[in-house]
Amino acid sequence: MKLLRIDSSILGQYSTTRQLTADISAQWQASHPGTTIEDLDLAVDTPSHLSADALASRQGIADAAMTEAQRAESVVSERLVQQFLEADVVVIGAPLYNFSVPSQLKAWIDRVAQAGRTFKYTDKGPVGLAGGKTVIVASGRGGVYSTTEGARAMEHQESYLAVVMGFLGITDVRFVRAEGLAMGDASKAQALASAALEIKAVTAVAANQNVLSQAA
């Protein structure tokens, strides 16, 4: 089993979401012996934002006809989408930046959301092609956005990722949330304690589902 751990926080060792993805990955590996973990740090290895050159291979341009820039962008896209497709479990660290996800994470999504690879269009609409995975999102927030209707309307982080993963055909999407991180030491401590419990629950449920799937 392959687990792909993706971090996108720019805060390095001070990042809460990096701490959460590390804990999630470790607990998953403990409950699934033999799991291999591959790390992708989007703050360090950031794909360039989607461009006309990056779309060349998706537009059916043959490799021999591509420019050097187009060929380089095609290699990046292929590496990322193949890495994503080969993973059985994807753990995504997603801090809330200005009400949404980091641009580094958005750049990765734009690379792996490829028609014909991770989704396709049919006469009945789009169909996801990347199903069968478990995706666990570690969500970090300085404020609290989950408790009121007004705050939830401002949040385009968890809601966006749920839609994207669903569009790619992934139905098992789980969230571990730590919010209120910038609202004082007591609030941060409570958020981390709550996230620790969620990690145990999420990895236990996912492990049980995996056992049932293998039994079936």
C-alpha cells in the first residue's frame, strides 16, 4: 500500500498542518504494516502555475512537436499525476490562506486534474477516474469557521477540496481539523487535542473499511 503525504504550508517546522500530516501518516502506517510513505513538499517542490505550455500535452500535441518549455512542463504534470494515481492513500496538509488553500496546493490540483487521466466527460456529465482511494485532509485555521453559518460561508478550503476530490471520483474523503490556532494558547491547545482525537478516529475508520473491502 502506498501513502502519499502532501504538505503545502510555508511555515516549515512551525506548521500545524505538517505536524498533523506526520501524525496521520504515522498512525496509518502503524495500523497498516507494510505501507510505504512518499513525501511531496509543495512549499519546496512547487509546480509552476498552469500555463499554455503546461497544457500542450493535454491538447494532443506530440512530444516531437513540443517546444522545450512545453516538454519540460509535460514532464512535471506527468510525474505528479502518476504519483497521485499510484497512491492508495493521500494525506493532504491544507492550511487556510485568505479563506482558501495555498496557491502551491492549487497548482498541484491543476496538474493532477486531467481529463482522460483523473476524470472524463461523458454525455451524462463528468465522471471521476481516480476512485478507490482514501484522502485525509489535515485542515489548519487561525480562526474558527465551523460553528456559525456566516463563518462557514467564508470558508473555501475544506469545501473546495471535498468538491475537487469528489469530481475526481474519490468518495472516501475525511477531514482532521485544527481551528482557532491564532486565538491564544488555550484555544490552540484545545484545537490540537481535538485534532489528535480526530486522527485516531479517522485512521481507525479507514483501517476498518480496508479490512472489510479485502474480506469482500
